[in-house]
Amino acid sequence: MKIINLGDSNSILNRFVAELRDVKIQQDSMRFRRNIERIGEIMAYEISHAFSYSTKNIQTPLGISPTTTPDDQVVISTILRAGLPYHQGFLSYLDNAENAFVSAYRKYKDRLNFDIHIEYIASLNITGKTLIITDPMLATGSSMELAYQALLTKGIPSHIHVASIIASRPALEYIQQKMPEDTTLWVAAVDEQLDEHSYIVPGLGDAGDLVYGEKD
């Protein structure tokens, strides 16, 4: 598996990640959501470099312009609920993409132990298409793996991109073991630890709650 950490190079992306982490800026939920969208836009642009391209002749008002454009049939798949603004960022740039949605949640057995459950999937056939699975936070990697397994019931993609904003080191190791070797994993930052609740440290807290409000 190829892992690409876009945060390793200096760009405006790092400012958006810093604002997501900042407890003061987090109080502005609209800005928090917009920063997730903007990171999705940047990720979509970077991932587009990996697509297959061919030259098409484009008719302009004054002549023909040979232009290289992507050929991939792209499916953007998002893990609900924090993934929705992230998904919108991808869709803003990959506006011809098809879309899929997976609902994954933690079902707690006690205060610290939980299983990941997939409750809902809405997807078209993904056979032979470029699948991008997006989730802002890659904590343990279990939700991503189960979402991938659920999507395989809709066909076999030609290539898989996994896109997260912040990933933990344990999640990267887990995903490398559980997903195909030719998967490309894109992140904006890697944090080394998980706490006892399996939240990323230093991370940014609960992304879903910061986007849409605390769960009851």
C-alpha cells in the first residue's frame, strides 16, 4: 500500500488542518465544516494526478484545442456522518463522480470497549471504477475496513483510494494489513497515539460532534 502524507510538504493545507485542531476556532462550526470541505477539495485535486488521462479535441469558438482530461469513472464513498462536508469538498472538484454512502457507528459494550457496526449502505455498482473512500478521521481503521467490505457487495473497483484528514499510526498499520496492496492512502496528518477511548491524540476531538452537534 502506498501512503501519501500531504502534510509533509508545506502548503495552505496545513493551515486548514491547524484550524480544525484549534479549540478556539472549533467553536465556529461553520468554519469547521468549511475547512473540512476545503481539505476535501485539495485532496480531490491531488488524487486526480493518479487518474488515467487521454487527449480529447475540444471545440472552441475559434478552433480545436487538444486537451488532456481524465478517463476514470470515479465513485466517491463517504462514511457518515462527519464525512458529509468532506464528501462535498471532493464533489466540488470531481463533479462528474458517482456517489456512495455507508453508515458506520461504534456500538459500546462498556465504557471503553466497542464494536463497529455497518447499518446502512447506498451505492451503485462500482465494478471497474475508481473508488475513493473518504472519512475525516482514521482512528482504529476498523470503520474504513468494514465500509470497504460493505462496498465490495456492489462490485470490484479497478483502484481504491482511501482519503482521511488525520490518521493514527495504529490505523495506518491496520489498514495496510486489511486492504489490497494496490490501495493508495492519502492523509493530511499522522498522529502517533490513540487514547483509552480510541480517539486520536492529539487529533481534534469528535469530528461528527464538531460538525453537527453532540449526540444524545
